[in-house]
Amino acid sequence: MTQAFKVHPFSDYINPSQGAHSAWFPARLAAEAKDAVELKRPKYGQHYAFEASAPANAELAAFTVFAFR
């Protein structure tokens, strides 16, 4: 997740015209999760259900890290 956070800083997603963070935050989580899954695919991609579970798990991890920063 750390690498995905570095690639997608908050400043790339904040748009004051959208108002609250609820407008732009999901896009940031999705981008971080996508990158995290891509980084894990070489090592874990051959495991059963990786493609089905990894994106949602990565998004949850990104949200958890954000929540505890």
C-alpha cells in the first residue's frame, strides 16, 4: 500500500468544486487498490481467487490506512 500511496497523492484527487471528500475519495481508493493489486500479482496472482478477492481487500486496506493516518 505504501507504494500505491506514493504514486497517488491526495493533491491529485482533491477538487474543491466537487465539495465534500465523498465526491473524489472513491476514485483515489480505487486507483490505490488497482496499483496495490498489480504490485502483488507477480507473487500471489497464481493463488486461488486472487482476482476475485484482491481488489476489494486492497481497497479495504487503503481505506484502513487512510483512516488511521
